[in-house]
Amino acid sequence: MIIWSSGVFRNNLFCDNQAGDTGGGLYSFGCLFDIKNNVFRRNKAIEIFDSTDTRHLDSRGGALYSGCPLGSIDGNIFLANESNLSTIYLFDACFTENQVKFENNLVAYNTDSINTLLINDFDDGAIVANNTFFMNETVYDSACIRAIDRQASLCCFNNIFYNNDMHYDIELWASTSRWVTDTCVKYASIHCNLLDTSRILLCSLAVAEIGLDNFYESPQFIPFDDYNFRLRNTSPCIDRGLYSCFYHIHTGETKTAYAPETDLDGMERPYGAGYDIGAYEYNPDAIEEFVQNDYKPKLLNIEAYPNPFNSAVEIDFAIGPRQLDGESVSMSIHNIHGRMIVEIRHLPHIWQPGEDIPSGTYIVQLKVGRIEESKKISYIK
């Protein structure tokens, strides 16, 4: 989808789109953008190139490409998008005084050659607050977030970076570009983030503030499955975030960024004694509601029919917000003691238990890449 002007995009699903160059899900180019409460899933910006030559990795914005100088990206979900460069590419094409806010977003399971989120040329500040980055992958280079070029300023606080597979094990990378002269000024303020690695790379900066309040622990998401990123009551992210964060802009002036007023669910912040870290504010009442309703959005869904069965069962699986794209797939059936009964090599698979297999409960185990799922099936002779 291409918008060559100011744009407001709310409550949309951008799914399974592909661009040969830029903006797999959404391409926005203009003066102002407001992108809120959208889902970007399985979009691609892929250019065919020689895989041995990384110089041509120039397809930008697998989910989103924006060349607007002012805007807000708030409360969106970016799942399983892919690009040669970055899942989310934000820059100021007008080279004016500018600012972008990237808040309350869930960014998970995206695959990129270079960066997950690239922010370019925001002189009055790129504010990255209360987002959750989980299990993103960069193949060749860089980090979850990279801020580059000119006199740009990065303010990054209250974010979760967890279980991401970065080529250089760097979560945050702020630097001047190789195309910019030594007169370029750069500022970064990084506070109160949960990081998977202690490596934060800062290059050629005039002012760099890395707070001692950044920490390295498990965020302790609710253990429903890999698609729920709400916090358990034991999470170290609860009440640990900042209400505000100071940062410098291109003039050297100090400004203040504030934590968002609501979370990804629309719940008011803060809920408890302080602001939480990540896209979701902990709320025991909301968590209880999810438990009672058995809320389990799944990345993988094992299908078994009929279940229970008495002679044969057909087993298959459906993919959720991810794509396979060459990932290894393994499936097997185990008894309740964990012993493997059958290794499934082709799908769909029809299992007809032999005479030596007793009635009872069996477990179908599925693994696709790094994601695992299981399902109980009942055999009744």
C-alpha cells in the first residue's frame, strides 16, 4: 500500500503483502503520519540479489517504510515480517526539524538482513519507549534498533529486548553513517531497558547517556505460549520503568520524553506504584480474565481428527503469524512418560496404533524452527 501524502492508519491488518523494493506492508511518504493499532504480519520487502554480496541489501521496510518528518507509531503489532534491510524503516526525507515516536509496539519474529528497526535523521528526537522486541533475527549485521545519520537524536527507555538473534549480539546501535562528515553531531539517551545482552554500540556521539538502570534479566512473560507477552506477577519489569526521560536534540537543548499514557491493550499507565517496562502494563485483573477465557493465540496449531479416536487419527498442523520459509519441521508422538512412539516424517500423517499400543493419552509434539507446540490425543480401543 502506497500513500504519497500525510496519512492516518488505524485498526488495519496488513498481511501477506510483498514489495520488490520498499514498504512490504505500508509505504508512507509525506509530511505527517499517525500509525496506530495496526497489525503487520508476514509482509516482505525482498530484492532478488546474489546472496554472497551484501552490498545490494537495499529493500527497506518489510512491514513499514515511512519518509515522513513528523509522526507517531503507537500500539502496533509487527509479526514475522521480512526484508533485505529493516522490518521498520523510518527516516526524514524532508531533512527538516522533526520528531518520531515509536511507542507501545510489539515487534516479534521478524527476519532482516541488517536491522529490525532503523531510524534515520530525526534531529529533534526519535523517542522509542515501552516496546517489546522478542525473537527478531538479523542475518548479516547490526541490531534490533539502529539510529544513524546527520544530527539525529535517540531517546530509548522502558523497552524489552529479549531472545533476539542479532548477528553481532548488539541490541542498540547508534552511530553516524559512513556517508556523513565528521561535523555530524549525535546524541543518545538509553535508560531503563531490559536487555538480552550488555552490548550497546555508540559511535561518534557528542553526548551519550547509558543509564545504570538498564538491566539483564528474563522479562517473565505469561507462560501460555510464545505469542503472549504480558507480564507475570513476578516479572522484574513491573514498576521499574521511568515516567520521563531527558535527552538532547541537535541544537544541544535538553528535552523531556514521557512514557505513553496507555499500553498496547489500551489500559491506562501506570497501573501500580510505577510504570512498567515493555508494551504491556501488568494488570492482575486483566491477566485473570485471560486465564478464565483460556486466551491462547498460537503460532502453531496441531490438528488431530478425530480426537478421541479408536482406530486411526489424522495429524497435521497449521501455521500462525509465522512463515516456514526453510525452517526445519519435526513432529513426533510420545506416551505420557515421554517415550517416543512414532516419528512423523510426512504430513498430513495418519496414525494407526499397532496391537501393542495400549489405550490412553498420547502427546503430539511439533517443532518449527525455534517454536514448539504440543497437543494431547486420546486413544480408545
